[in-house]
Amino acid sequence: MVSFSKLVDGQRGTKLLLDTDGHLYSRRADRETLVTSYWRCQKYRSQKCSAAVTLLKEYLTLITNQKPHSHLPGTLVAEKLEFRQSLKRKASDQHLSATQNLLTEALSGCSSDLNVELPKLESLARVVQRSRAVSSGSANHSEASLAAEFVLPPTCTTTLREENFVLFDGVTEEGSRIIVFSTKQNLEVLEQNPNWIADGTFYVCPRIFQQSYSIHAVIDGKCIPLSLQKRINKSFKVRYRTDKAFARASRLVAFLAFVPLASIEDAFEALSVHIAGTFPELLAVVNYFENSYLGQATPEGQRTSPKFPVQFWNHYSTIMVDPDYPRTSNLVEGFHRGFKTRVNRARPTVQEYFRAIREQQVTTDFHLDRLAVGLTPSKKRRTSNWDLFAICTGFEDHSSTLEYLFAIAEFFGHTLTA
Ligand SMILES: [Zn+2]
């Protein structure tokens, strides 16, 4: 004889009926009367189960339709549902916590019996992400397949303290979608601080965007005011993640910044030969770099003036003079590491990515508010600049300029072995 156990929370605010055997039923609103409600087995579709019960509301008594269940009852049904609900509540209440932290917190209260019954961690993580998407209003924005089609969720257009956050959202002449995030205060700080660091990275970026690009003002070494994205060459990005030699090759031109001025031409030539022989598909990057940063080669063996003169981007002499000079990568690589923990993975969905950007702005606001009243960020830790200094000092000791570039690449994390 089956009896009523309790009503439990189901999806989207609905109630489910649990009987004492551990079967769940969902309500059929169209069969509701003043004194009874009609519930059919939750597995009526998935298991073609035709069991159903009528609940006498006043007495909380069940009358079954006499059809047996076509399946076994679940175990710890109520506990599992309650766990799910509490996970969802945590996800929408504490939307700044990383998924992993929320899971740990929720799981810490589970019995071993319940642990056995719960779905895999990945599924639980999806529960968290979904309910966060619902509470942030971005759930209805399904993942677009192209950056151009992507519609920015309304919640992403302001910061968490409701300031305007989108500086630009449009398409370039070449058809690349670009979204620029910044606040008014961010821009003011950029204006007041002449030392900027700009950094593009493949590390953390939603699938449909090519690049996530950030501009940082150097104020005793902190700040991340702008973030900007472009559209994509997908195959390059996939390869960048999976092929270490390719990843290193694609960034070699950037490491020319650490070659002594007098050896730039040699180094560029060695690098071009290396790339032509190993990854000719990257020659476009090399050519672009040459034209913009070195100058176009003329038939007379000269170069035209580049858009960005060598003195502007070459750091070699600065490092030799002052190894602790706040150089681009140290500060920014740390930011990317932090950002990566925020989104939990290198290839977040667009929603996760934008959420992380908004959350990042919370930290930025914190620093900027304090800066405004004269509180500076904490003193910089000893940087690894001295390691870089050691490599730069040994420029002459390397067997070739290419080997030297590889050493610099290794310093920046491009090792070919795992
Ligand atoms: Zn059933």
C-alpha cells in the first residue's frame, strides 16, 4: 500500500509528489479539483510508465490508478532533489564564487550514501552554471555560433554596480565584431597614467571570438580597465592550444622585444627562416609584424619607417638598465592566470566569459576607489624580471639568435616538453 510522503521542489518552481516507495510524480494541472489533484509518474515518458495517483488534498491520502510502475523507484530521491535545490540557491546567491568552490561547499554536507547517488561532478557543475545563467538573465541567450551573431545579454552591459560597461559594440570594416568593455572611471585612470600595458591572449577567450585583449594602466603594478575582442580564425586557435611548437612559433615575433637593437635584423631573419621551414602558415603573422614594427623592406635594402618604431617596443636596453622596470608580461600574465581561475576553463562559453569580465571589474573598482583617496595597491612582490635579466645578459652566449629567442619563449612559458 503506497502512501504520500511529501511534496518536493522540482524544476522551475514546480512541486513534485514523492510517495513512500521513492517514486516521483508530477502534477497535471488540467485534472485539478477543489479536493483532489492528479499526479502521474515522472517517468511516464522516459519509461512509458502509466502509474498515476490522485491526492486527496485534505487528508494527504493517495489513491493509485492500479497501474504498476514499469521501473524501480529511486533511492534518496528527496535528498538528491534537496541537494540540487541548495546547489541552485547557492549558485544564484553567491554568483561571484567559482563553480568549484560552490560544489565543495555543497558537497561537504553530503552523506556517503548520497555521494554515491549524485550525478557526476561535471553534471553538478552544469547545474551551477545553468542556474547562474538564469539568475544573471543570460540564460535565454543561447550560444551563438559566430561572433557576429552574438547578442550581448542585457546584464553584461552594466557593471555589478550598475554603471555603463560597454564602450563600443560593433563591426570593423573587415567585418570583425569588436566589443569593448570599460567604465568611465577606468578611462579616466588610463588618461591619468601614461604607462599602459596592452596584451592580447589566446589563453582565455570564448570559442567564437578570436582574441581577448586587455589594456592595463601601470599604477605600482595593477589595473585592468579595458577588454576587447575580435573575431576568429578557429583552426589557429585550436592548434595554439594543442601544438606547443606551433604556439611558440606564433609568438616568436613578440620576443624580438628582448633582442638587442643591433641584432634585431639578424634575429628577424633567423625567425623568418625558422617559421618558413616549420609553420609557413604563420608567415602572414611574420609579414604583418615586419610591416608594422620593423618597416617594409625596399628594393635598395632599406626599410620604410614602421607604424611602431623599434625604440617604442624593444625592451632590451630598459631591462639591462633596470631589471625591475614594470615590463608587460609579468603583470599581465598574472592577470590572465587569475582570470582563468575566474572562468574555470580556457574555453568558456560567451556567458561565462562576460560574467568573469564583470566580476573582474569588481576588483578593478575596488582598486580604483582606493586609489582615488590615495591608497596604493600593495607593494609589488619581487618579480621574476631578474631571471629575464639573466637571459638577456647572456645574449652573446647562445649558439644562435634563434636559440636565444627560444630561451626567452621558455621564460614566458613556452616549453615544448610537458
Ligand atoms: Zn513510474
